[in-house]
Amino acid sequence: MALLCALVELREELGILLSVVHVNHGLRGMESDGDEAFTRELAESLGLECLVERARLGEGNVEQEGRKFRLQLFRRLIAEKQVDKVATGHTRTDQAETVLFRFLRGAGTAGLAGIHPVLEGRIVRPLIEVERGDVLEYLRAAGRSWREDSSNRSLDLVRNRLRHELLPQLERDWNPGIGGRLAQLAEWARDEEAYWQEELAGLEARYLREEGRVVFVEAPAVAGLPAAVERRLWRRVVEKVRGDLRGIEFGHIEQIRGLTAMEEGHGRVQIPGVDVFRSFDHLRVAPVEEEKGLAGRNFSVPLVIPGTYDLPHMKKRLILELREPEGRNRRYNEKSVCLDWERVPRPLWLRNWRPGDHYHPVGWSGSEKLKTLFQERRVPLWERRHWPVVASESEVIWARSFGAASALVAGPEARMVLEITETEIGMAGSSVYREARGGSS
């Protein structure tokens, strides 16, 4: 009410056009409807357009859901160009309550930044430097009536106990200016956050590798950072993966730091909504997902040769071609290998590795389990889940990165070669895609 009255008085000086938006949350029955009627009548008396929305709140914390609904409404009005800006009536007293409330909940500086005077450039709080007592005095002097939410008096709510009991006690027994000190703390924290936002952009480019909502980090590099920097970086990682930091506390970030401090080995922690997995020197940070078991992990596809296959959960593609060896150098490397087609067992399948899989790759003295090869190459555990192999019913003839079975590599006597080539693709496939061009299976 005070904000609206002040803007009405100043609209010519400011050169603004005003309208009113009201949200009826429907939480207090007839009282909520009375608030709506009061707002409509007020707007009409001032000659202002009034938009009323009835809230549709989701499950969970009612206050959080209410704020979420209002913000979405404000953003929509701005996006649809019905308004240029939305002004809300938060005061310096609201700021002090918010900072103290978040401090008691264990918030870091991002939380202690409190209510931002300007949010997203379009949502503004003109009264954020004005005490609530001054607002009420202004309304009384202007002869304006107002309505108050009766639930604001209920001491069953933590926020209200802080407002009506704790803050008055702190003012009376500790510091009469506690409200101002808390508001200054919010300003200090906002400036700190603004500085770190710029710093983190450079840190992200240096230390993070992103694949969709999954973030990869090299543990030794991050563990060598100052603690303040590392904590900031991990908070940013969690925010990228989850979309927000609600419910993320100091202890959660310290759990992740405990993984980075490990000298070697594997480890895993889960914090709200986020799974952090360390294998060797690599950390994988991903949303918590339901465990799908082997049924969701295993795949097996019969091969048609020649053919092209996108590898599941990788930005990789496998190309299988039959070629005559004449006029072409037979080659072997990690990306391409030529096998003697006449000696290759058939039919062939593209599948993920399974426990117990073993073969004799080129360059090794004998047969080895794939699990041993993973250990030698320090392949992180999460990458092994969908590790592709080409196999017949009884034996592995090719495995990603480890190459072909030694006994099948094309020699001078080969009359036809099977060339298997691994290439990069733009998008990771969630399933095997085959583009066959006819040929043998």
C-alpha cells in the first residue's frame, strides 16, 4: 500500500504509467477474497488497471511455492511486454529478517546477500532502504488504510517467531541497530557474490568439463586450490547440475572436498539431488537418478556389415567396412583397425563389456580380462558401464581403446579386410543407431 501510494504521488515526476497486480493465494478463505476485493477497489479509486491472478501452488513449502508463483507471474508479464518493471514493497526490516533467518539456517554469503534491490534487471524493491516503522508512519500520516495477513501473527511459523520475538530481543538486549547491521551485511555479501560471479567464469573454463547436466572435474587440480576458491567452484558445479542450491549446506560441500582430497582410489557421496563419483583422478557430478540395474545398462545389437553405429551414451560412432587390401596400407591404431575377414568368427554383435570378458589385444603378451585393461588405463568406473566391444558368440574381437584381437589382425595373406573405425559425432546417442548399407552379417 505504501509503495503504491508513493508511486502514485511520484508518477509524473518519474514519468511512469502504473498498474496493479495482485495474487490471491487462496490460503485464508474469505480473508484472501477480502484482500482481493480491497485491492480491486483501491485500483479503481486511483484509476489504475488491476490484474488479479489466483495462485496454483504445488506441493511442498507454501511460502516457497507462493514466491515461486509470484516470480513466474512477474516474469511472464515482463516477457509479454504488459509491463516494463514490477515493483514490490520489501523493506529494510524484511531484509534484516531474511538475513538473520538465513544465517540461522547456515547460509553462506550467497544466502546472506538477502533480498536483492534489483532482480534480473526488471523486478525492483524501491523501499528496501526504508524501515517498516517508517512505512506505517507514512500510511497513517496519509490517512490510508491497509490490510494485514492474519497468518503473520502466528507464532507457529519460524519466520514470525523471528520477527516478533528474536529480533526485538536482539534490539533490546544486544544492539538497538541490529536491523541496520544485518542490512549492511546483506550489501557486503552481495558485493562479494558479484565479484565471485566474474571470477567463477574463468575458473569454470579452466577446471570444468560439461556434458549436458553432467560435470567432470580432475581431482588433483581442484584439490590444489585455496579452500575458499574450491568451495565456490563446487557450489557452482552443484548449481549447474541441480539448477539451484536450495538445501545445499556447508557440510555437503565439505563432503565433496573430502573426495577431492583423496590421494587415490574410488569414492562416492550423494548430497540432495546430486551424485558425486570419484574414480582414479576423475570426478563425475550428475543428477541423482534411479538405479536401472543391468537391464538399463546392457545393450547388444547384431551387426550388419558394412554399417554405421552410434555408441550408446557416447559421442562416438563405429564404422565397419569390408575392403580389399590391395592398394591400401593396412593400419592399426586406437581409432582404426583392419582384421582378416576370413578369420573373423560370425555372427558379430556390438555390445557393452560384461564381467569375465577377456581377449588378447595387439601389443599385449597374452589374454587379459577387460577389467585388468581398465585398471591399467585408469578408466573411470562410470565410463566402463557402456564400454563397447565387438564380439562373436564365444570371443571378443575388438574393444574400444584397446583395439583388435591379436590373432585376427590382417596380415599380408589377407584377401579381404574388415576395417573398424571409431569417430566422433556431434550428439551422444541414448541408444544404438545403425545405418546399414547392405552386406554381410
